[in-house]
Amino acid sequence: MSASVLTAVAWPYANGPRHIGHVSGFGVPSDVFSRYQRMAGNQVLMVSGTDEHGTPISVQAENEGLTTRQLADKYNRVITEDLQGLGLSYDLFTRTTTGNHYKVVQDLFLALHRNGYVLPKTTTGAISPSTGRTLPDRYIEGTCPICGYDGARGDQCDNCGNQLDPAELRNPVSRINGEKPEFVETEHLFLDLPSFTESLGKWLSTRDGWRPNVLKFAQNLVEDMRPRAISRDLDWGVPIPLDGWRDQPMKRFYVWFDAVIGYLSASVEWARRTGDPDAWKKWWTDPSAQGYYFMGKDNITFHAQIWPTLLMGHNGQGDKGGTTGPFGELNLPGEVVSSEFLTMSGSKFSTSRGTVIYVRDFLREFGPDTLRYFISVAGPENQDTDFTWDEFVRRTNFELANEWGNLVNRSISMAAKNNGAVPAPTAPAPADEELKAQARAAFDTVGAHLRSSRFKLASQEAMRVVSAANKYLSDQEPWKLKEDPDRRDAVLHTALQVVSDANTLLTPFLPHSAQKVHELLGGTGVWAAQPEIREVDDLDEPSMSYPVLMGEYAAEQAKWESADIEVGRPLDKPKPLFAKLDAELGETGPEWAPIQPS
């Protein structure tokens, strides 16, 4: 029986193009997972979009001479195009500046407010002395008062993980211009996190299957929860639907609050666009559905602490109790799948510091599957991982080109030359059955790893089948069997069968080349469906239109099983699947890739 699987993917911020460090955390892992789940017969809803509110958008818009809306439109399209090029199979990739998103955010907030989990509070806010503009907490840096880390942000310290207030930082400065901020009194709304201490702690104690780093981090947060501001003094964001607040042009929801609710709003928008407005409930209110949230480790706080408390508050399940909100009893996250950082030259990818490789540049030069494979097999799944051009070249040349590409090429080439079609296994031998059995067994092994989001182990096990098939061909030497065509045909049939199985095993990782292998084996139609960019009108603001990612994934043929290859299917001489990269690239990188100076 198929299961309902929600893949909730972190929302990329729309103040510039995304780099490969971003997609190593939220993009590729979530798509590999979703493609496997669809192939396994489950009903997947994969949603996200661009995060477009907050002061950083306004600052970047000013830098580029654009309005905030123009800047959001610009980078929403850039990011949408890049993620489409990478092959991320969203059911809906949307944005947070839609009328639908505004309404869902406001409705969920009102449920929290009715249940007593929102508190008004007078606090201090940071202002830029030179511009008078409010500075968001994340745009203030200083020394952490708890651990002494130099470079802590005004909302939290990435070193010790503690929630902070910018006024608590020692030697605070603005990240925009380096000046010391002024702190003034202002009234804001706060999420009453202490009122979830018992309920969140109890829920986290049941999360046995989570990655240890995520669970430990989240449990540490419960030990010292304080009220957290959910509103800010700025004019670019979702309006606050309360008397005394809705008409204040400089009071809006804090960007982190509205963005995390985007998982729900995107699901609602997807349902509305499919013509069944209630379809989203299958993934959100059915207790048997499972939700998996993908992001980098700097987002653990929002997904393992904040988002569960918002859902509990809406459901009336916090320490204060309450009534269920307008969306019904919403499911809490099934698992928070957090990746570590992909670094370069030992430092985090950073546009401002010149340590960056943009997704668009990478795709133009090398295509999507080489990047997808590198992230899957060598990415920051469990620990920070340094990207080097040398390792990228090695993986591409020796694993994709020499191992997988060579297996595909020589198996199909020999069969096309000798038979012109898939030959019949007229003289089988024990070695044939051993290899085919190994390939069939890999479906259980690789599938188990993918269900647990262990992408490195999954990709390694799939490539183990490829290596075994290459050894089999070298041992059997079908090119020397001209005098024994029956045995030659049995060997080639076996090789083609395992190529077919290995292609299925690698499809979640390499969907673009998997489609090519399907066609090289004589297949027709869509094997691995790709996302489409569709221009749509806003459902609630007809004057607004924007691009979204959607796709017809139910039409793809790829299924998570070994399927007997069809004898007699015509074959043609194949073209190389992967081009080998120049070894010198590993030493210097391409000219367009800025590398941090040593």
C-alpha cells in the first residue's frame, strides 16, 4: 500500500543567485529522496519556493537600484531556472509573496494568538544611525556573551547554538556598513516558546530515527527556551492581522516566521492549482503520512524547534492546551534531515567573501548530473566537506566516465555490433546468475539507505553493482567469443540486464543520464520526469504573475524494481554518457570560478 510522503525543502532566500553550497544542503538530497519514494510507489508532495521578505531583500534592492518587488521577481526567476536545470522535481516551487501565502500565514498566526501562544512585549530594536533603517537581528554581529565566539549573529550563535538578542552581543556592529547600531524601545509580538517546554521536550524524546546531530541540537535548545520575536519594524513582509497592528505600515511579521509556514502554504497552493483545494490534507492531517524536512545545519533551530511549536500551538497541543486551528490537526515533522556545510578552501561558501560557485555557472559548464553525483557521494551529509576541483574531476572521470559510462558504452556497443538488438541468453552460466542476483539484491540495500536519507551509502552500493559488472565483463571477455556466439550472447544479455538494473538504482541520483541510458537500451517515453517552469497568475492577486516549478511525475516509467530486459529490442551504437574532464581543471578550476585567496 502506498504511503503519503511530504518532502518539505528549505526555502532559498531571493536576494541573489544560489551557489552549490546551498543546493548541497536543501536541493539534491531532497530530490534524490523524492525520486526514490516515487519510484517505490509512494505518493510524494515536494514543495518549497523562494523566501522573499525581510530587510536583506530591501538592502539588496537598494544596492541594485530596484524596488523590493523587482528584486524579488528577478531572483525568484533566476533561482527557479537554476533549480529546474538541476532537475529538482518539485510538485510546486513557488514564493512567499503570494496572496495565498499571506492568508495561510495570517490564519495560522490567529490560531496561535487565540490559544495564548503570542505575547506583546516592549523590547529594544536595533537601528542604523546613518539611515534610520531597522536592522534585522541577523544583520548584527558581535561577540557571543555565552561562549565568547567572535562572529555571533543577533538572533543566535552558530558556535554554541544559543538564541540571542542583539542587545546582548558584546561589541555589536552592523554587517551592512560596520557601524555600531543604536537600540531603541519598540513593541513587538513574541512566540511564547517557554509554553512549549514540556510538550516539545516530550515530542523530541520520541524522535529516535533522527540524525544524532539534529536531535542533540534540538534537545539542547529545549533547556533554555525564551520568547522569540515574530514581528519586526519594517515595511516589507506579511501584515499582522490584529487590531492596532494591521494598519501600521512599519510592523510586519519577521521573515523567519512567515517563511517556515511556507511548507503549509505551498501545499495549499499546489492543491488549489490542481483543482482539488483539499488535496493537501492527505499529507498534513492524515496521521499515517510522513513529513521529511531538508535543509542545512544552520536551519535546525527553525525546523526542529520553531516549526514544531507553531504546529503544536495551532493544534492546541502546547503546554497551555487550546483548540485546533482552521487547518485541522496538522502533522508534526516526521524527520528533520539536516546536512552539514559544503565548504571551499576550508571556509563556508560566501558570495561576499568571494568563495562561491554559482549553480548556473556549474550547470552551464558541467551539466546537472555530475554535480548531483558529487553531492550525493561526497557531499556534507554527516560532516562539513571541502569541495575541491581535484576531487570533482576524480569522481567524474573515474566513477562516472570510466566506471558507469564505460560499462554502458561497451555493453551496448558490443550487443549492437554483434546482434543489433538485445540478445537471448542461450548459454547461461553460474557467473551470469551471480551477477544478476547481486544487482537484484541491491534494490533492497540501496532502497533501505535512501529511506533513511543515507545518500552516500546508497550511491556507493549502487556503484558497487557497476564495478561488479565491469569485472564480470573483463573476466568473461565476450570480445573473444566469436567462435562461441551462444555464450557471447549470454554474457552480453547479462551485461545489458545489469546495466538496466544499475540504471534504475542510479536514477534518483542521475535522472538526466538515466533517461539517456533508457533510450540507449531501446526504451521510449519518459523514464525520469523533469520539472517544468510554468508561468502562472497569482490565485488571489490576478495582477501578479510568476514562474513556478511543477511536473508530471506520475507519467514516468522508472519503478524501484528489477525488470527483465526485452530480448530483441533494437540497439544502436551509443554515444559516450559522460565526457572526461581535463586533469588540469583539478588544479585550477574553471576561469569563472572565484576561489578564496590563500
